[in-house]
Amino acid sequence: MTKTLFSERVVRAALGIPAGRVTTYGRIARAAGGAAMASQSITNILGKAWKEGERDIPFHRIVYADGRIWIDEKHRKERMKLYRQEGIEIDTKDRVKNFHAILFEFK
């Protein structure tokens, strides 16, 4: 696969999310130089990077714009452990409790 500059920037942005913080798909897209609709491609880009060997992507730190986390039963136990380790609290509706307080904004 030929990597685009946008894809490289997306991966770099994702890798730059600090432990204990979260950011959104849209913020990653904007940080990488994309428009609003580019946020729909973030998961695909990061998934390809993972398959190509980039194992440090903190998928658990990337959330939806309303603070909801992406989680399925297959990954729930592992993800919840990561959240606990980083002090990120998740409510019973799978939302980051203190979303605005720990939201990471790219500069």
C-alpha cells in the first residue's frame, strides 16, 4: 500500500495522544490536514497501519465527538483495563465521564 501524506499524519497524530487523555476522530482528521468528512476514514487508515505493523496506536484514546467510546464485547475487557490503567473513567453508557476535562486538542 502506498501511504499518503494524510495517512502518515493521521498515524502520527494518533500516536501523539497522551496517556490519560482522549481525542476525537474529527480532531485527528483536522490535525492531519483533512476536512470534516475525513474523520470517516480515520479508523480505516489506522487499521491499515496496524496491519502493516504499527502496534502502538492507542485506539482506546480515540472517541466519538460526544464522548462515546467504540467498544464491542470481544474487546471490552481489554479496553476497560486500559481505561482503568490510565485513569479514564467510563460510565454505564460507554461514555467518558469527564470527557471535556481530558479532551486532548492538537496544536
